[in-house]
Amino acid sequence: MGVLMFAVGTRGSDLRELQKISHDSRSAITVPDFTDLAGVQEQLQSSVEAVVVDVTPETPTDTVDTGKKDVVFLLDGSDGTRNGFPAMRDFVERVVEKLNVGPNNDRVSVVQYSRDPEVNFYLNTYTTKEDVVDSVRGLNHRGGSPLNTGAALRYVRDNVFTNSSGSRRLQGVPQMLILLNGGKSFDNVDTPASALKQQGIFVIGIGSRNSDRSELQKISHEPSYALSVPEFTDLPGVQEQLSTVLSTVRVRGTPMTPTVTAERKPPGKDVVFLLDGSDGTRRGFPAMRDFVQKAVEKLSVDDNKDRMGVLMFAVGTRGSDLRELQKISHDSRSAITVPDFTDLAGVQEQLQSSVEAVVVDVTPETPTDTVDTGKKDVVFLLDGSDGTRNGFPAMRDFVERVVEKLNVGPNNDRVSVVQYSRDPEVNFYLNTYTTKEDVVDSVRGLNHRGGSPLNTGAALRYVRDNVFTNSSGSRRLQGVPQMLILLNGGKSFDNVDTPASALKQQGIFVIGIGSRNSDRSELQKISHEPSYALSVPEFTDLPGVQEQLSTVLSTVRVRGTPMTPTVTAERKPPGKDVVFLLDGSDGTRRGFPAMRDFVQKAVEKLSVDDNKDRMGVLMFAVGTRGSDLRELQKISHDSRSAITVPDFTDLAGVQEQLQSSVEAVVVDVTPETPTETVDTGKKDVVFLLDGSDGTRNGFPAMRDFVERVVEKLNVGPNNDRVSVVQYSRDPEVNFYLNTYTTKEDVVDLVRGLNHRGGSPLNTGSALRYVRDNVFTNSSGSRRLQGVPQMLILLNGGKSFDNVDTPASALKQQGIFVIGIGTRNSDRSELQKISHEPSYALSVPEFTDLPGVQEQLSTVLSTVRVRGTPMTPKVTGKKVTDFYTPMSLQHAH
């Protein structure tokens, strides 16, 4: 496209000279002084953006029904809309109900804003209407001021209408933004509104009597698309009007010659800043530098592969032949023996670090050496609780300085930042940014979260399970060193022992940096070794440990002799090998994205890496109306495993059916002998407590009830495990199944439970949460080892969201649910949730809970499990039948 020049000068510049330099005279801009550059930032930005974005079609706009669209709702969540927010939420729900939601149909995102914007969910977060509606129903008003509509419009353009967030703009799918606004913006909306239009995003602005009409008209696609209602409760009056617009989207016709010869496709633009660095600009140079930084923040930039061999280790017991083990191992030092396999835990750490070293350090034969590996994955975990508010700017500067010394790049160092207080929140993942500039920009923009209590244990568990993972950009499995830098300002409210140990076992190298308010012994437990727990009086003193940290980061100590286990008697083979065979012929071109989504969802439900029985090959076949059913039945391992759908886009409808069949392969090993009553001697028990506003008076009785139930359990790491979760609008874990290992600790914690409060009551979302976050291996569940899983729900009201799908999912996973409600509960809802209707127990008030204590204890003490497993036979039977309590036997 040639070079387009913009010139910016001060009062000392020659305007004519600037105009000659610029690509046209209007691109010459002057400011009184360089400190006034911020005033022209927006003007320059929109000019630069226009180069790429404005493709000026010559043909008139046409009406086209595209059949799919990306719809983003931008909701004013400021203090001024508190009363109207429920009506806004209902409006969004009704609009969504009329959409055809699906990964290949309509996609939906919701963003709420006041001073800052916050994404509730992205365009690619949910793929079904049910999930979107559930999430919308659970939206809570954020509050805050002032109302920065301009910043929110800019944010959705740069962060939501993007490929990575699920936008299909580049594939030509219409992009729609529906703004619900209740007041005049504190900041300017002109440039961001114009930028959205230039990008082809179709905006509809809906305001109330407090909105600024002319502002809404500027923001909307055209003035007639700025709709208005007296109050948000009157939104149903514009529903029909909006639906008409949504069903047929006005998109531009055939683009012809672009005004500025750059079309949207190729990489945007090359921008060169030529700065006057002469003596005369010495005073103004910092302002010039800030100006360039801000301009660069608005530009976008873009983005690697590996290898390995086989190294053998052998682990034997006193009965093994050591010479044979040494022959098997890739070198004699990789043969390890233990007195008995029950002592394997003692060599776990040794073996783990050796395994990690294999990939990190490709074959040093010499003993442990200092090796510069050339790349690493570095995660910063920042204490963002109320106690670090004053010190947070210093923490942010420290992170920036550390990053400045790294060699950031997709094939070099990768960086992630996570902030935590009560809960952790990822600011960006290891694969979010690929340049140092982007990382530094994001770090500079970090805001302190606030919150309490400080749950360092939960945060450590979270980064292990959600950040040091392949999908989040970690290269641990390729052998790249993994480093966690914790900046902490207080003692943890929860226990850190197990999560800290789990990080070490996974080979993650942890450095803990604390202030005078931190617990030194806690930091030492968390750190790689005690000497890596660093301390400063205040966070403003962090530069004092900068050098020390840089040395550790630049050179990572790894073991000399790499090893990879052949541990014949240890790790059992994976439960099942699932192969998806997809028809990729011409005939499935249209349906292939739906097939891909189907596989993705199925894979998300599978678990890897646990001791399960091996089995032969069991075939399931899924076809469309164009398939030959008899052929599908022949292919399948039995005729009932042949499933058909009208079209591949309907695959979601059989997802659950197929999932339970696949799970049944592993879980339900169809014994030939009749079901027997067996006392398993151990179980995992999770209490899910309704902590909403409606249970405030009854909560002490709920707490006493839990305590009495726990008193009758045999609590211990190899016996019964207990977890407590409280919920109202959102769920919150009080402690996990592996947090406490003694009855005393559990009882102490239960006695200290505080009522959370909150509304509405989202029981569906709480059930989904415990399934995905508590009944999991990393949270201490032993479901995959066959230990019975029990959920005891104490509920005091009807759920605001839908419970059907989450309740069914728990049953399919073999989790035995007992629902206990009061007179305010919805009986039929409790019956749906419970293992079977007769397990939905009821008391008039929570103070009457002792009346069901005995009944519950009987169920808990003896769980029905199947007898001797024989040959597997997938009957499609639900895993729900896996556990049946003895106390209420039914003839099967």
C-alpha cells in the first residue's frame, strides 16, 4: 500500500514542513507542548486504524440473511442501573431464547461494565442455548462508577470481537453488539464507536430515560437503531423490534476497490515512530515515550515445535533382580529398588524429578550440573487480597523488571500472571502473549483485585491444574522448565501442604517471596527448598531480591541423569483407549465443525492417567440421516450402540447418551454374579450447603447437622474423606476432600463456618461446580479408584437456574446424591437431584434436621456396590446404578 506519513509537532515546529512530510495535509497535527500529546492520541489512533479497516465498498448496502451471527450484549452494570438490572437480565434471556445458539449457528457473549468492563462469558465459552441461558440467569449486578462507555466499547472491540474469543468476523459472520445503557458516559465515545463501525460491527443501542440520546445515536449503526424505553422494566416493548433486526442483518455488499488499498486480510500495517531526540526535546521526551507506548498498546501483533527419544527406568522390589533392572534401564543409575511396592512413595520425588529432567536436559551423562536450558515457562502468582492494596504497585513493578530480563517469545520464555485472594483469577496465560512488549503492557495495566480471606492453598492447586497445562501454553511435557514465583503478603487461610507438595511432584520449581506479614514457615513449605523462600520487609523493598531471583531464573538446576519410568508394577495403564474415526469425505464438509465440537466435548469428559481395567475394542457408530443404519449396526459392538441423528449439527443431543455408554465401559464392568451388599470401608462425602439469604436463620442448625454426621464417619486419608461447599449465586469451597486428614480438623473447620448470604439461589450451577471441581482427582476424590462418591445437599429454596442437566450429569458420573430440604424447598426439584425420589428427604425447618440424622447415617454407613466384575458388556445402562444404598433396597 505504500508508506502513509503522519507528522506530530509542537509550537516550535514548522507547520508547512509537517504538512509536506505528511501523506496529506490533514495528517499534520500540532500540540502546544509534548506533554499535550495525550490530547491527539485518539485522533491519530483512528487515522492509523482507518488505514487497515475501512474497505469502502462501492456497491450499496444489501439485506442478507446470513443464517448465523455473533451477538455480544454489553450491559451497563454501574450503580445507576442497580434497580433495573433484573429487567436487563430478563431481556437478554428472552433475546437469547429466540436465537439459534450453537457453535456453527449463533454465538453469544455477555460483558458488563461500569468504570471497567468485565467479560461474563465469551462467544466461544458456551455452545448450547441452555448453558447461555443458565449463565445469564446467574448474572449479578457489578456496581461501580463512573460509567465509561467509551472504554467498554473499545474493550469489546479489542478483546471480544476477536478470533481467540470466538468471533467469526474474519469468516464473514455478521457481528452484532447490543448495548443496554442507563446513563451518560463519563468518557468520550466518538472514536471507539467509529472504530466499531469501521470494523463492520453492527451496533444497536438501547437506553433508558437517563441515557444521553445523542450519545446512543452516535454509538448505534445508524441513529434509527438507537432505541429507548422509559425504564428497563419496559424493555419487552422493544423486544419485537430488536428480533426483527437480529433475524435479518444488514451487511455490506460486494467490496470493490478499497479506499486505502489495504484489505482487512493481510497483516495490518508496519508502523515506524521517528522521534526527535535532539537537545531541544530533552524535557518533552518522557511524554513522547508515553505517547508511543500508548499508541503501541492499541496495535495488534502476531505469533513452534519439539522432539524426544526413549529413556528407560526400572523400579523393583527386594524380589527383583538388580542386574536385570540395570540392563533394562537406560543407565545403571536409573534402576531403583524399594523394600516393597508400598514404599514407592519414598522414591516418587526422586523419580519425578528425573523424569522431568529427561526432557529439560537432553542427556548429560555427568552428575548434576548447572545448565542454561534456553527457555522456561514462568508463572507469577500475586497476592491480590485486601492486605496487599498499598504494596501492589511495587509488586507490579517487580514483575515488570523480572520480565524485562527474560527472553520472551513462543519458542523462548513464556510468561503468565495469576492474581488471587479468596479465589484465583488468571490475568493472562502462558500462551496469551508472544512478545515481551505485550507482556509488559499487560503487567503495567494490572489492577489490584482485593478480597478476603487469602486462600494460598487453593491458588496453588488452581495454577497446577489450570495454568501449568498444555492447553494454557505450558511446555512441561516437552521438558521445558516450569517456574512459579509467588509474591505473598500474609498467612494463608487454607492449608498449603498438599498443593505445595503436588507442585513439587509435578516438577514445578517454586520461589516464594513474602513480606513481614507472610508466614515464613508456610513460604518455606511452598518453595522448591527452604532457601528459596525470600523475604522483604515491605513490597517496596522487592528490588533488593531482584538480582537473586534473576540468577535463579537464568540458570535452572536440573538432574544430570535423565530417566523415564518403566515401572512395571506401579502406574496402571490408562483406563481406556478411545479412538474417534471421523468421516472426512466431501459429504461431511458442512457438518464437520459440529463433528469436531462433538469430539471436543466427549474428550473433555474423559479422564486420563488412572488405574483402570484394560479391555478389548468396543465400537460405537454415529451416523446421520444419510447413513445406512444396518451398516452402522454391523460396525458397532452391539446393535444398540449404533446411534443416528438428523444432521451432524444435532450431535449435541446424543452427547450425554454416548458419554454414559463410554463411561460405562470403564465404570460398569457388568458382573455376572448378583449384586451384593459390601461395606467398602471408605467413601468421599461432599456437603453442599445452601448459604443464600433465605437460610440465614437456619444456618447454625445446618452446621450442627454436618458436624454430627462427620462425627459418625471414620475420617482419614485412606478412610472417609469430607469436603464442604457453600453456595448462593456462586459456589465457594470451604475445604476440599484432600484438605484435612483428621476428624478433628474437619470438625473444627465445620464449627467455624460462616453463612455467606447472597442471591439468587443457583443450585444447578452449584451441582455443575462440585462435579467439575470437587469430585476430581486433584481435589482428593477417589472416584476413579472406585471409592463411593456421595453428595449431601442441604437446600432451603427453589433454584433460580435449571437443575436437570447438572443433576443428570452427577448421576451419570456415579455420584450418589441425597437431597435434604425444608418447607421452602421445591420437592420435585429435590427428587430430580437425588439418586432416586425416595432419597429426597424433607424437614419443616433446619432445626428439625436431627430427625433425619439416623436415616442418613444408615445410608452413609453401607453403600451398595456391584459384586465381582467379569467381562465388560456395555449395555448403555447408566452408571447411576453403580451405587445403591442397602437401607432402601429395591428389586432390580
